[in-house]
Amino acid sequence: MTEGTQADGAAVRVRGLWKRFGEQVAVAGIDLDLPAGKFIGLVGPNGAGKTTTLSMVTGLLRPDQGTVEIAGHDVWRDPVAVKARIGVLPEGLRLFERLSGRELLAYSGRLRGLPGAEVDKRATQLLDVLDLAGAQHKLVVDYSTGMRKKIGLAAALLHNPEVLFLDEPFEGVDPVSAQTIRGVLERYTASGATVVFSSHVMELVESLCDWVAVMAAGRIRAHGPLAEVRGDAPSLQRAFLELVGADGRDASSDLDWLGGGAR
Amino acid sequence: MSAPAITPVVVRLKLSLLRNGLRQSGGRRAAYIASAVLVLLFAALQLIGLIALRGVGHAESLVVLLVAVLGLGWAVMPLFFPSGDETLDPTRLVMLPLRPRPLVRALLVASLVGIGPLFTLCMFTGSVIAVARGGAAFAVGVLAVPLALLVCVALARAVAAANVRLLTSRKGRDLAVLSGLVIAIGAQVVNFGAQRLGSSGLGELDPVAGVLQWIPPASAVGAVHAVGEGAHGTALAQLALSVAALVVLLALWSRSLTRLMTAPDGSTLQTGEKAVRERSASGLARLLPAGRTGTVVERSLRYVWRDPKTKAAWVTSLAIGLIVPVFNAWQGTGSVYFACFAAGMLGIQMYNQFGQDTSAFWMVAMTISTTRDAYAELRARALALLLITLPYATLVTVLTTAMLGAWRRLPETLGLSFALLGAMLATGAWTSARFPYSIPQEGHKNVAPGQVGLAWISIFGGMIAAAVLCAPVIALTIWWNLSADGQDLLWLLLPVGTAYGALLTLLGLRLAAPQTARRLPEILTAVSKG
């Protein structure tokens, strides 16, 4: 299954990726090799270009310039090989909400060409593991945020992809659902698959990932194994603030009247 | 709080809510005043019209129908405009120590305050003046007007209270999307009804009115007319029916109020009822072919039923596709060729296929890698459409020919219908790929801001193209109809039209598939603006 990725060790290879929306440059030339079999975090502040980058990498948005290869296959020239190998959970895009959770999995599995019986078997297991068995016949439109993320994750995992792309999978998710998602992802990477997920919560990335890429203003500021990127800084949060140049911004000199004492 | 004191409190509450609502913004105040003036003007005109009807033959039929329609309006309104009246929502009063009986009385009186009841009062008064003959009739009228009004208000309240859980939930919001549709179809029906009345007089209404005069609140006005005719027994029975209806409605309302205010809100609890639907749905799946085709057909059909926007579009198409040919045939003014309208209206559903998916289209885009995938996807969507459209268009055509007694023309009309349907599917598939646009999921808008031009190109360009594509079959129809020896060949139009339609569809899908496969990210961007 992973013959393409093991050849050079890169699950995803990005070269010279650019995207402009009118005047605004969302992604300004990204070169990046994401190693296979790792839990990879793409971190950056809001508006850094994380979603745009992930959309272009997964073939949902056409880049202005640049190439993306997944497991050695070009995303735009060889979609057959790529789309079968990746699973995606985008942010800000809907699901087919008027299907029930189970119907959604049945739909997306069969659309990917898996045999019906196998889809139903996997769907049952995924619904169980993700704690959705009780709500499987409820329409997705009536799901909570956490449940939506979980059913989206199940749909992304159903065809057993080599590389999983998750855009803000923990955004708005309650701690119990977050723990469930974490467990499933950890098990998934332990079997040799690659997870790429974006987040702006550094603590989360630090506790989950073994490889990170830091993004700000459409560029990659640093990338590599977690320890390397963190360097001498006490936490990824500090290292990140230094990288994006927000470290010196200290609020203590202003707002000195703030403190809940005298008015 | 003692029981008699509640009524003025609730009435004052309603007035304060109204006043505060108006105080919020100048625009809202202007809108309210403008609508109030319009409604009152309309009511005054109607009142004058109704008074003018006095003495006209069969006026009572029209009046009874009017009262019945108003009653229906009162029953339906709370379902479509649930947020219109906050005092309509009894769950807001749930924390107050109120007994149902005085509460019902108070809420009933409070709901008599407003433009709606005033308008209805004008209508009913006019109705009574139009049909009352003699002092006794007017005396009954004095009783009948408030009675009918109370029945209307109680009806609205009972319906709202019975459905308040529904109205505050997602399903209620779904229902509101469908409201525009009821108005659109209602307007069509009224339009045709008025045309028919204009051409053949009010006597046409007699059979309908004969039934409606026994149904409250129309029966109250029916009683006024009956007294004027000297049929005192009938009048008494009709009045009694209205009173009985009022009592029953109040009892029902009181019961659901009590239940609402004492039982927990079950809308957030999980229920087992959905499991039943699941089983019946997989029955459908067994009949469909495996793979992408069956999967997509199944999802498309589910969306026709479950997605409010899709459902509204479909019901509009189905209704107008039926109303136009059948009503025209009924009036005797129509032609069998109007039956093609059904095929045309239903074919529109093929347009903007991916826009109907909203941004969930990414799930489809992730699974389309080749032109073949795209072809299978589009073909399956066309198949789902044909499963409904083909029998329906056939039914409408047969019905129209039957009403006009033009059986000889059935084959050619069917042939034309199928050719048009095929052309609509073909152009629909192609414009879906080439000119997709977003359909906002909330509210009544069907095009996202900034994409109106795109939608016009897509729909009207497509429809003109479909008409042009159909030209050979149309030309053949005209030619054979005009030429002396062509009459015997007309039946051939059925196989020819069907084959031509099928050919056009296949061709359209073939041309649309590579466009779709190539333009996936562009389509996704275009349909994600809603």
C-alpha cells in the first residue's frame, strides 16, 4: 500500500505553490516535503493560508502556480491515483446534511467504489469507535459540531487512505469527542499512515505531532521534527511567537489600569 | 393572580410587544405602517366590492368560498410564519402559575388584536352584508361575524399550539422555506379560478359552495344566507356546526397547552422512530443498481424529499407542470401541446445540479477522477430525475388529452414531451458543468448575491438552447399536421421524439462529463458561496 511513499520518504511533496485571491496573496510560494508515516501539524495564526494550502494540496482548489505530489503522483495530472490514496476533512464546507450519519458513510463509501457489504461493515465499526452509533439514524443537519467532525472523519477514513488531511479537526469540538478523535488518529498513524492536520492551538499540536510546519502570511516559516522546530524555546507556543515575530509584543505597559481594583 | 385579571394583562402584553417591535427600527415601523395601510385599503375595497355584490345571483357561493379560504389561511399561517406572534408561543408562559382555562380565554382575546383579525372582520362583515336578506338574516349576521372570527382565531391558535415543538425546531424552519411555494401555487389556482369565473359566471361555484357552506367558519355565513332564504332549519344547523367547531378547537387548544406546559421538551431527546424509515429506504436501495449509479440515484431521491430547497423546487415544478395544461384544458381554451409544459418544468430540475449540492459538492469532487466517473455521476442524476419525470409527464399528457378528448393527438404530444425532456436534460447537464451557481440554504433566495447573471445564463440560455434542439421534432410535427398525407404518419412522432430525446440526453451527458471532470475545483468554488 505504501510503496510510493517509501521510495523517497515523502508522503506529500509541494513545490512553488502560489495562490492569489484578487489583490491578496493567500499562499506565497510554498516548498515542503511532508514525511510519510508521521503525525504532521500545520500550525499558524488565523489567515496564515493553512486552509488554502490544504485545499490546493487535496485538489479542491486550483493553485495559480506550483505542483503537489502525493505518494509520488501529481495531484492535477494523476487524480485517479491521488484521490484513492487520500482522505479529507475540509473546514467550512458542508456535508450532505440531509442524510443520516449512516447513510452519509454508505453514500461516500460506495461513491469511492468500495463494495456495499464492506462499506456497511466498516461504517458500523467506525460509528462504534467514534461514539456515533446512537445517532447513526439522525440526520447530520441535527448533529452538533463535534458529531459533524466525527462523521466527517469517519467518511474520510472509510476507504483506508494512505494520507489523511484534516483542516481544524478539533475546532469547536468538546473534550470527550476530541479525545475520541485523538485515539482514532493515533491508532491510524501507528499502522504507518500519514496524518496532516492544521490547527492554531499550539498545545494540541505539541502534544499530538512528531513533525510540524509553521505557517504565517502565506509562507512556511519553519518545518521539521517537533523538537527541532521548538529548539531552545520552552514550548512550541514560545517558539512559534518568536518565528512569526509576535514575541516582543508585551501588553503590560498599556492597559496598566486593568486589574479589577479601583475604577 | 386571579383568573379574570389575566385577559387584560395578556392583551396589554401583546400591545407592548407590538409597540416595542416597532420601536426597534424606523424601517420596521415604516414597513409595518405601510403594510397596515395596504391591508386596510385592500379590506375596504373588498368590503365595497362585497357590498356591491349584494343582490347579484350566486353571490352567496362566492362569499362562502371567500370565508372558507380565509379560514384556511388562518389555519396555515402559523405554520409558515411562526415568529409572527410571540404570544402565540405558550412555552414562553410556562414558568407562570396559570390555569389552562383562563389562559385560553386570555390568549384568545389577545389574538383578536392586530391587523389580521381586523382584515378578517372587514371581510366577514362584507360577506354578511352581501348575502343577508331581511332583518332576521342581519340579526343572525351579527352573531355569525364574531363567531366566524373566533373560529378562525381558535383554529390558528390550536394549530400553532399543536405544532409549537415543530415550529421551534429545524423541521419548522424547513417548513418555512416551503411557504413561498404554497403562495406561488395558490396564486396559480386563484388566477385560473378567476379567469374561469370571468368567462362563465359565478354559477360555476355553486357545487363547491354547496359543500363549503357546511364547513366552519363558512357555515356561519352560510347560515346568514339560509335565514334570508327562509331555510331556518338549515341555518340553525349551520350555526350549530360553527359553534361546535369553536368548542372543539378550544378544547383541543386547551389540551395541547396543558401538555406543552407540563411535559418536558422532547425535541432534543433521541427517538427510535427514524429506524423505521431506515429499513424502508434500504428497500429502495435494493431495487437500484450497485456502484455509483445506484448510490447517486438514491441520494438524489432522498434529497428531493428531505432537503427543503430541493423539495420546494420540485413541488413547484410538479404543480405548475400539472396546473398549466390541465387547467387550460378544463377551461376548454387549451391545446394538447400545453402538456409539454410538464416536461419543460421538470427538466429545469436538471439545471445547476451541483449548486443543489451546496458546498457538500466537495464529497462528490473527491470521488471523481476521470471523465467516466463524471459521466456516471451525471447519468445517475439524470436517471433519478427521469424516475419521477417520465411517469409524471406521461400522466399529465394523458390527462390533458383525455380532458380535451383529443386521443388522436396523444402519440405526437408524448413524442414532443419526451424530445423536450431530453433536450432539457442535455442542456441541464451541460450548464450544470459550465455555469454552476450557489443556492443559499436559508431564506427564499435561490441565487447567491453576485451570481444572478450566471443563473440567468444557465437557466434561460439553457431553455432557449433546449427549444432550438427540439426544433426538428417541432418542425416535423407542424409539417405532418399540415400536409395531406402527413396525418397518417403523426403516430410516428412518439418513437421519433422519444429516440431523439434519448439521443440528446446521451449527447448532453457525453459533452458535460469532460467539462465536469476538468472543472471540479471551479465548480466547487462557484457552488460554495451560499
